[in-house]
Amino acid sequence: MQPLSGVRVLDLSRLLPGPFATLVLSDLGAQVDKVEDPHVGDYLRLMPPLGPSTGEDPGLSGRFVALNRDKRSLCLDLKHPEGRRALLRLLPHYHVLVESFRPGVIDRLGLGIDVLHAHNPKLVVCSISGYGQDGPYRERAGHDLNYAALAGVLSMSGEGPDRPPHPLPIQLADIGGGALWSVVGILAALRKAEQTGQGSQLDIAMSEGALSFLIPDLGNLDVLPEGEEPERGADLLTGGAACYGVYRTRDDKFLAVAALEPKFWANLNHALGRAIDPSELLAPADEQVKIRAELAAIFLQKTRAEWEVIFAKTDACVEPVLSPRETRQHPLHQARAVFFDGNPSEDRAAGPLPQVRTPLRPRNLPCGKPPLHGQDSCAILQEAGFDQTDIEQLLKLSVTK
């Protein structure tokens, strides 16, 4: 038994935030059924790079494989009245519905929250959007970069006030601001539904979710002079301190150094053969530049691998900067079984499908394949009591363009 065994989720979302949220729910034991447009499906299926095509099986998008293991796929045309009626018939058999349409779309489809709860009063409806279900940006289009910009996160990236902020290397707003806050909200709403018999609608705005990660930094504004902002690239944790940063090695690789506390700073300098001076941790900005230059010159004397040997025996908060591909071979991730091979379908010749274990997924849990487009339509409808005539009619709609 897993924590969410028996919980059933209808996932109407596409691309990244919703599918990532339902991936986590699936890793916790929930049954996730994707409701996909019959003509296109989840757009992520088509996003390159794609794996090799085998027979009638199209090449699999690497991102789709990563996000949709253990899920099932049902094709329903929600623009057609029959498709919408079928969805409403399914609702009593589910506990959670996740959607990421632009605000207002689900209402225009005749599937607003009142309608959904009329068919299942305990249903948890999670609505993920860029800027929220109300407010002046309700219908505004956006992507992760836009959400991070309006959240104040993007302005903190980069090398200094004279350089532009850097686009973030991960979809922070999509995953952190949207998917993970959705999971937290869904778990809480399921608890409420158990206790009260009442469902909920969660309004998850990715821009707000990203902004919430700034809570500690926004607290700092209360002690700064009125109107003053932290300088980009000059804060303790954003490049202003020599003890906390990234340094190049002789082989043009990098080390992440985070010797913030006096004991780690002392250990670091001992390993580097440099004089130990705890006062350097609080030195002014011009001194930090000099200290950083000294450290940079020392780190350039050895390769990353040579430094790894030294810092494996030195408690100084120094680790190699790994590329995504290098993470698969790192002994920490191997020891904790972070990477594992999923099982492809029997008619696929592609071999095992590489997967990443989320922190909530048990180790050694068998992994199901990502679904082909609509492959589980009949099974899902039959489980909900649809007769053969109903199913054939819906399938006929799914192939009519």
C-alpha cells in the first residue's frame, strides 16, 4: 500500500506543470488517467527530441516519457457535447481533477466548478494557470520566463547590475510554482473531503507559486532603507561573497564552493594551503573581489577530479558541478537509486525507458510504461459503466475530424 492507493485522478492538463503534479501523485500511489484531445493529445508527445519510431508506435518524446509513466490515456473531445457528457459521467469515479486551461475556458465548455461538484460533491478540482483564476492578468498568456519575471525571481539572477538577468536553467515557475504547490494543495483538499464530504477548487497561479520562494528574501526588504533593493550578483548567496560561488578548474570544469560558516571556511583554506582568516567571511565587497581572485587562481592548479579527491576527505562544502548526463554516474545518485529503467510496452523495440525517481517514489517500485495516445480509452470507460454502444459512439467521435 502506498499513501494514495485507491485515489483516482483525471488529468486534463498538458505539457509540464499539470503532468508533473500528477506524476508525483502517481508516485504516491494514485491512479492517473490522462484525458487527451483525440486529434493531438498532450502536446508534449510531439516535443523533440524524439526516440526512434517502431512500426505504428511513433517516436517517444523524452520529456513525455519522463512525466507520464504509470498513467493511462483516454481520448475525449471536450469540444463536442458527447465528450463533455462522458466526462461528467466519469466524475463520480474520481477523487481529483487537474486542469490547466486558460482561466474561463472550462466555464465556456460548460464544465465550471458548480457543474463538476453537482456530479461529484467531494471532487478536488485543481486549476493551474499562469496568473490565477481572477485578477487583471487572468486571461493573459505567459510562459515560465514571464512568471519568474513578475515574481521577482528573474531579477535576482545574473552576474551584476551591469549585466541582464539570466533565464533560469529550469522551469522554476512551472514545476516549483505550479506543479509542487498543486500537489500540496491536492493532498490537503483530499483530507478536507474525507473529513467534511466537501470538494474544493484550488487556484494555483504559477507566478504566485514562484514568488512564494522569495518569502525569506522579501523579509530582508523590511530591514533595508526605504526604496533600496538588493544588488544583483552582490548578495551573500548570489555572488557577493568569495566563500560562496563557482570556481573553474584546470580542465575547464567547475566546483561549487559553499563554505559559509567559519569552520568550513577554515577547512577550505587549510585544504588549499591558504592562511585561515575567519574575518574574511565578513570582508567588504572590494576585499571579496580580491579573495575570490586568490581562490580562483588556486582552483585552476588542479583538475576537478583531483579536487574531488581532496574534498572527499575535507568537510568544506565543496562539490563538483555535474552536467545532467554526469548525474547518472554519480555514486550518490546510484546509491540512492535515483535513476532506474522503466518497462517499455511489449511491441516496442526501444528497450528500457530511463526514468528518474521523485523523492516520494519508493525505491524498486515497478514502473509502468507511458501510454500511447488513447490506448486505455475502452478500459477506462468500461470501468465507469459505459456500455459497448456508448464506447463505440465516443470512439467514433475521436476519429472524426
